[in-house]
Amino acid sequence: MAKATAAALPELTASWWESHSVALANVRFGAMAKRLPVVLRQAIGIAWRASPRDTVAALLFNLLTGVATAFGLLATRGVLQALFASGATLDRVRAAVPSLIVVAVATAVRSGLSIIAGWAQARLEPQVLTTAERRLFELTTQVKLAAFDDAGFSDEMERARNRGSLAVQFLTRGAIDLTAGLAGLAATAVTLALLHPVLLGALLLASVPAAWAAVRAARLAYLSNHARTSRRRRLWMLADLMANRATAAELRAFTMRPFLLREYDIMAGAETDTELEVVRRQTMTRLVGGVFSGLATFRVYVALGVLLVDHRLPLAAAGTAVLALQAARTALALAVTNVNRVYEEGLYFNDYTDFLARAGERMPPVTKQATVRPPVTVTVRDATLHYAETDAPAVLGATLTVRRGETIALVGENGSGKTSLARLIAGLYHPDSGTVSWDGTSLSTVDPQDVWRHVAMVSQEYWHWPFTAERNILLGTHDEPRDGLIEVAARKAGAHDMITGLPAGYGTLLSRNFAGGQELSGGQWQRLAAARAFYRDAPVLICDEPSAALDARAEHALFAALRAGAAERITVLITHRLANVRHADHIYVMRDGRIVEHGDHPELLAAGGTYAELFQLQATGYTAA
Ligand SMILES: Nc1ncnc2c1ncn2[C@@H]1O[C@H](COP(=O)(O)OP(=O)(O)OP(=O)(O)O)[C@@H](O)[C@H]1O
């Protein structure tokens, strides 16, 4: 069973990037105590960026709540002093009235301040979450495409996205609640110190075991969560496969149910075991912390008794001390819970900040060269491309030139490097060696946004954007809409009739995940993808298997439209249907990343190489009796 698990679920193995966070989670209590202020500062920093006003209000009103608590306690001593003095009961009660009024006012003010602090905090949290998420998405939409080929990066992104952003929100909450707890503790500590310094020391001693247990429990939870990231990702993926409209038919036709459920059982079983172990260890920790905390509290009350018996503490002060100690326990519970939360969320927050830093390293280089113009000539010279974590190059020493008005076709067997070469031409990847230049300017020296502005792409794996049909086409140039051209583009792609046949025409929402949404067939989606590219009307058009899902008529119309517009642009065509590439000005045949043949259709047929062989093979399929 274990063997099967390892073979089927490679994600269980640890990745290189995990060591950093594990090291952090393994820090000892002292080191962690040192780290807390840093985490707190970062949390307050983010809160400040989200809303300076609410941050100040939340912190200030919590601190003022603490001050009101101290006032209330000290006034209580006045009440007790008056009540425990000698004399007639009525006189003693009268003497206690001023202090009682102070206690009442302090209590009312304290409640008011705490409500205002809660309000500021509630306002702050959603703003913090939005700020954190926005920052994350600013980076994920900008990092180099190559970053996504790195499994470590994807995992980090997932952790930062799923937990890290939330951690920022929880951390801010924890930081402010911790401030409230500490302010309450400080208030009671001041009160106790004023009553007798020994009581203060006793209170501090009582706090340590609880804090230790809280931090250790948090660390256990984090470590387990961290180790489970890969497995959970696999579990989510399995859950998605088993409860998804898109996979439902294939799952049944291939009777995959037992296999998927078995995989689920293996993963979920391991998940539950880990979780139970963590809960066991956390409970032990809390038990030990609780016992020591109880003993320490007992010692505090013994100290109080000794001071009373020795007449070093008056009865009124002892009564106040008991009240202060009770208030201290509440404040301590709040502080400890939030030390716990701040520490734990601080670790997740660290995932978030780490990801931001790593994503920052994967930004496209900022170059001096600001723009490229729509290219007249695109030149690929001796270009080689390796994807991350792969040994064999996807493109090896490719050289070609294509001019405006020309169409080139990349053909070859699956995995021969056609898409990869097209990605180089589009500036989506940069070659490890060699160059890709537009009119003599190497794309690796240009801001990629400027390159992509001139590129339209019908990719092999186009996305089914869950928007209306119109928006799906408009996405082609959403930043500079071209009035009236949506229908023109849709007609060129053979999508217009299909779209007008939808319940709400161009306004039909294309996603069954929303009420009233419609689903399209594979070919219909592909027409829409082509319409988007036509609408973009870019000087470099890359069509990667643009007709794989199209019927014969639609395919014919699409290639006719491509040829009609070819004079104004550079067209790169990738297709396995070789009948569609006969009109290309140059055909490049690829094998194992290399360009092994090139020429136009008659030249390549005459050469009698791979192209001729593949072409004849397809042609006989149509002519054979
Ligand atoms: N993002 C990626 N990360 C790692 N390897 C990749 C990636 N994309 C492609 N490859 C690998 O690079 C090689 C070339 O892939 P490419 O997609 O360029 O081939 P292709 O000729 O377009 O294939 P097909 O005809 O099947 O579309 C293949 O071995 C593929 O596994």
C-alpha cells in the first residue's frame, strides 16, 4: 500500500523551498519571543498601509481601555478601604460613594472605549485583506511565465494565496487583540505593583507556562499544516476530479471511480492520521502548560495570604489584588490566545512575505529600452530553450526569419518544440542562449508588455473565460475597445451565427457555474478564441492548432480568413493538418527541438523528407479507396 502511495502521489515528497519555513517553525521559545515584535511590526505596517486612521484608532482605544481598567481597579481599592474602615455602616457607605462613582465612570468609559476599539478593528480587517490580496495578484499576474513551470513556485503561490493572505488579516486581528490583552495585563500589573511589588513578580511567573503552551501548540499546528500542503493540494485536486462537470463523463466511461476513491482514501487517511497526532501533541502540551499555570496561580494566592498574615498588605488592598488577579487572568487569556495567534499567523504570514519576495525575483527585468514597434522582421537566431526542471531542451539551436506579410508554419510530431518556438517568437519565454529579435532588437532587452501589445495568440490550450460571449471577444483588446469590430471578428472566426443563436446572443454568459450561464462545445469555444485573436488585430499572430476542434467548413473558413489578413502581419501557424500549411511562405519541420527541414510546400515535397512523408500519409487518408 505504501509503495502504491509513493508511486501514485509524487507530491508527497518535500520540495527544496520547504526547508526555510521548517527552520523558522522550529525556532525555540526564546527566539520566538524575539521574533514576535518583528511580526507585530510587520502586521501593524500592513494595517497602516490599508488604513492609517483605523489602525491608530484600534491601537489607541485598546490602550485607553487598559488605562480605564487600571483606574477602575485603583478606585475599587478606595471603595474597599472605605467599607473596611471602622465606624457606622452608613458613614462607611457614604465615604465609599466618591470612589464608587469613579468605579462606575471608569467601567462605563472602559466599555465605551472597548466598543470603539472593536469598531475600528472590524473596519480595518477587510481593508487589510484587500490590500494583501491585491498585492499578491499584482505580482502573480506579472511574474515571468517561466515561473509557473517551477513546482516550488506554484506551491508557494498556493500557500500564499490560500492561507497567506488570510494570515495577514488574522495577524492584524491577533496583533490588535494582543495589544488589548497586553494593555489589560499592564493595567493589572500596575495595579498589583502599586499594591505590593511581590504580587507583580508572582503574576509574571504565572503567565509564563500558559504562554509557553500556547506558542508550542501553535508551532505544532503550523508544522503539520506546512507538511500537509502537497498532500492537501492532491486532495483538492482529487475532490475536483470527482465532483466536476468537466470530468464526470470521462470518469464514468473509463470506470475511474474506484481508482479515484482509493487515491482519496490513501490521501485522506494520511491526512487524518497526521491531524490526530497533532491534536494529541497539542493536548499534551496544553495539559502540561495548564498544570504549571495552575501551580503558579496557587503560588500567587499563597504569597497574597502570607502578605496579609504578616500585615504587609491591608485587607482592602488584598481584596483589590484578588480582583486585579481575576482581571489579569482574563487579560492574560486574551494575550496568550493572541500570542498564539500572532505567532501561528506570523508563520503563515511569512509564507506570504516570502512569496512576495520570491515573486519579486521573478519579475521581468526592467530595461532601458521602453518599446518595440510592430515588427517588420522577426529573427530567431540559434535559440535554445530549457523549461525549469527538465533535462532535454524544448528548442535547440533554432534559426529562422519571418517578414511582415509572410506566414510561416511550424510542423512536426508531438513534443517536437513547435509551441515552445512560437512562445519564443511571442516573447513569452526568452531563450537560454541565442536571440529572438524584432527588427534587430532582442526581446530580452524589451519590456515584455510592449512586446505582447503587438501579439495575438490562439493557443492550443485556450481558456474558457467565464464571461459573456461579447466579453470573450472584447478581451482581445479590453484596454482599447474597437467599436463595431466585435461582430466583424466573430464573422471571420465563423462564430457570429453560433453566438446569435445563444439565448442572449452576444450577452450570453458562458459559464454553467452561474445562473443562466450557457456551455459551448469545444469547437464553439475554439471559434470564440479565434474571434478574440481577430479582434485584437495584432501585427504578430500566432495560431497554435487553431482548428483542432473545428468542423471542416469552419476550418476552411478560418484558414481563408487567416490568408485574407496575412498581408498586414506576421503569421505563425502550428498545425498537424498539413493541408492547411501548403500556402505558408515557409514551413519549418521540427524534431526534438531542432528545425530539421525548411522550405515551401513544393520544395519540401520534392525533398522527400519527413514533411513529404507526413503529407503523403495524410493525403492518402483522403484519397485511398
Ligand atoms: N511548461 C513546460 N514545462 C516543462 N516542459 C514543457 C513545458 N511545455 C512543454 N514542455 C516540454 O517541451 C517539449 C516541447 O513541447 P511543445 O509544447 O513545444 O511541443 P509541440 O511540438 O508544440 O507539441 P504538440 O504537437 O503536442 O503540441 C515537450 O517535451 C514538452 O513536454
